[in-house]
Amino acid sequence: MPPLTLKNRPVRDTRVFLCGKVGAPLEGSEHPKNSRMADNIPFKLAGVMGMPIYQSRSPIIHNHWIKAHGVNGAYGHFPVQPDRVAAAVLGLRALGIAGCNITLPHKLAAMPLMDTLTPMAKRMGAINCIVVGEDGHLTGHNNDGFGYIQSLRDEDPLWRADAGPIVVLGAGGAARAVVIALIEAGATTIRLLNRTRGTAEKLAEGLTPTVEVCDWGQRHEALRGAAMLINATSQGMYGQPPLDIVLDTLPTDAWVSDLIYIPLETPLLAAARARGNRTVNGLGMLINQAIPAFEAWFGVRPQSSPELREKLLASF
């Protein structure tokens, strides 16, 4: 089998192949530290579902925690074409899989397949995590907002959402998760901009007066007096054009956040850092949104750590 690559960059192949007796660890995976106990602990499998998917670093995060906590399980990539989402999601219960993360482009398509949605998933209007109960019951969660806010507090425990106006660029699922999480955290003014104004207005429904929709052509003026700028678009992502914005009107003491983590420093973050703004990439959000998912599947609440970050950084 030829190695998988991302733009000619090797990516670890974590496709999951089930071999041997049911309940046995995957060949090559490690037993929990107490192998005698492992014989009595059911093997649990989880993964991340999307297309494309092999660029996802989620398996690095979860398999690190699996090893660290002696869990009898594994986590891999689940490549699923858009027209096979229903079959794949409903197949989770048939296979006895503990659950999975859901990423682009399946976050919306998987939602109506759930038996239950958490209140936050309902409010977000999308899911990023499925938990399969022992009876096969499918519960949809959305941990993106939690992950984002925690990533900011990891940078500075004193960060406050009400420090001043926040500018959010983009109006997709990630933007909605961030906007709602910011409101829950106490934000009082959010300036929302998207190339298609109607999409931004739809996101803002029920969130006014905190959320103010501005025209994309006003994006530079919207930065004036802002305490934070957040890029929730795909611009600046690996293989995508850079975000079309000039930071001249943004105060130099404002935070600049980009949800992208490939690359770790987007052109936006590089420009912000060069002028003295505090910058935050999307890696912390990726790690923190994984914490409640891992706990739901494997029964242990993990923590971020320097060792985990080093593993992730080594993968770029």
C-alpha cells in the first residue's frame, strides 16, 4: 500500500482494520499498562469521520491519551464520502463503536441521524461528536465552542470576553460555534462579517443586539477599537489564499485568533505578530474540544500537556 500524502508531505496512515477476535486490541496497538486487567476490559474503538480526513491530527491526540491512561482502545481516521454519511453513522451502532468526531463536510448531514441532541448541539445547529450508548442510542454533541474558549484561557487565564468589541470573520458552522461560545462567556459586542451578508444575517438571528452584522466591505473599519479579531473562514488554510484584510485600524493590544491550525501560523497571524498583536492559532481549540469527547467514549477525562503539543507540532 503506497504511503498517504498531503501535498507530497507524508501523513501517518491510521485507517482502522479490525482483525482477530472481537474485543482484542488492534494488531500493533498497545495493551493497557496492566495486561491482565486488559483481558477483562472491553476494547473500544473511536475515530474521526470526514472527507478528506487524513490531514486530521485527532488520532495523534486521542491515541496519546489512550496510551497515557492505559485505555484498551484505539482511534483512527474514518474516510466517508458525502453520499455515504447516513450508512456510516448508522453503522456505528452495528459495529459497536464507542463514537466518533464529525468534521467537514459532514457536521450538518449527520445531525438529523441522531436520536438525541445535547442543548448546546441544538443551539449550535451542528454536531462535531457522536457518542454511541450501550443500547446503540446516538447522541450528538458540539464541543467546538468549549474548545475555543478554553484555548483562549489556556493562553491567559485572565482573558475576558467582555474586554471590548470582537470582530468575527465568517458565518459557517465554526463561526456559529465561536459566536455562541463568546456570548455564553460574556461578550457584549460582536461584529460579524461574511462575504455573503445574508449568511451572516441568518447566523445572527436570535443573537441580536449582541451580534451586529456588517458588510464585508466594512471589514477594515470594523477593526477600529476592537479587542479581538477572529478568523473563522478557510482563508489562510494550507492550499487556500490568504485572508484579504489589512490590520492598520486594529489596536496593537488586540488579540488576533485564527481557527486554522494547518499551517500553525497563517499569513493573518504572521502579520498580527509583526505589529505586536497577541496571536492564537487553532491548535488549542483542536486539543480542548477533544477532551470532553474522549471522556464520553473512554470514561477518563484527559488534559492537554506539553508532551502532547510536542507530538502535534512534530507532525507538521
